[in-house]
Amino acid sequence: MNIKNPYHRHRFPSEIISHCVWLYYRFSLSYRDIELMMAERGLNLTYESVRYWCLKFGHLYAKQMRKRKVWGDTWHLDEVFCRINGQVHYLWRAVDQDGQVLDILVQRKRNKQAADRFFRKLKKQGNSPRKIVTDKLASYRAPRKVHFPLTRHITDKWKNNRAENSHQVTRMRERKMRKFKSLVQAQRFLSAMGEIYDYFQIGRHKTTATVYRTLLKRSLDSWRTIAQNPLSV
């Protein structure tokens, strides 16, 4: 089966395109920051090119990274508000006990229907967790019983710090981008950033320098493999 080359008719090679996409989603940089960094290296490209590459390839890379993940059996769920065009929206996020992002969903509400939609999205992961940890929001109760009836539901105080801390990176990017412009733009960006940024969160303080370098090299090698053929199945 022949798969169309996604880099066809692009002026720059895949190595440069994937590097710009990696810089944008992994670090708190703007398109113009990356344009300047590439100019220092002798590459004449515009920030509009970087923006187009991120829109086109970001979700392709993130999709391949998702296929390589193995999640834990304890899921932490949390929701945080964000303003989009002056209106309050809610960012629903789920991470496992190691901080790996399972899924992200931006919605207008924080009610039972919104929680049910988020649980249906999480159910597509395939496996049911052993424990689900949330805050005391009542909207979680009924959908959890429907979609994960055998999973233990924990709402104890301070138990959900893992999910609450995972919002910090989003807040940093939200300030850098001067807020999200639309719900669609927020969902598209956060879905890609959640996978790409998370893929390089190795936990340097938890291991030795030698092990850290080995794990980092493995992540970078996987990134280059994904970038060479982001449409692989």
C-alpha cells in the first residue's frame, strides 16, 4: 500500500519542518521566535510557514505518539476554566499516575453532559482503569458509573494534585498566546501539545544522569522516526 508523502511539494526538508514543530509544541515559543531562531542558523523562512507546518503536522505527529504510549491504571481527572473571546470555557484533562496525558477536551459547560462526553472520549483508550481520582464535582458520579462501573472512584482532598498540576503548562502557553481565540483552535492546539510536550517529560529529578540521557535519546530517536513518516500505520 502506497502512502502519500505528506512533505510533497514542501520547499524545506522534513528535518527542518519537524524541528520547527517540535520547538513550538515543546517550548513556550511563538512562531516569530522560531523564525528568528531559524534565521540565526541561516534558514530564511517566515513565521507563517511555521504556523502552517504546526497546523498541518502537529496532529499527525501527536497521533503517532499516542499509539506508542502505555498508560497506567490510575487516572486523574480535572477541569479548569479558560476564557475564549471573553466567554468562560472549561478544559477537561485526564492524566495517569505518572503524569502522562490521556486526553484533553475543551467544552463550554461543566455539567453532567460535559462529563459524560469526556468519559466517552476516555473510554476509547480501550482499557478501564483500576482507580479514577477526581475532585468533588458531582457531575463525575453518574457518567463514571455508566462508563466505568467496576472502577473505584476517589474524591478525597489533596488526592488529585497530579491532575491539577498538569494544567500549569497550559496556563503558560495561554499567556504566551495571549489567550485562545476560539474553542476549535484551543482544542486543536492543546491536543497536539499535550502529546508532544508530554512525550519529552522524562522526570529528570527521578533518575540518574546516565539513565536520563538514555531515555532522552530514545524519545528523540522515536520523534525522528515519527517525523520521517507521520502517516505510518
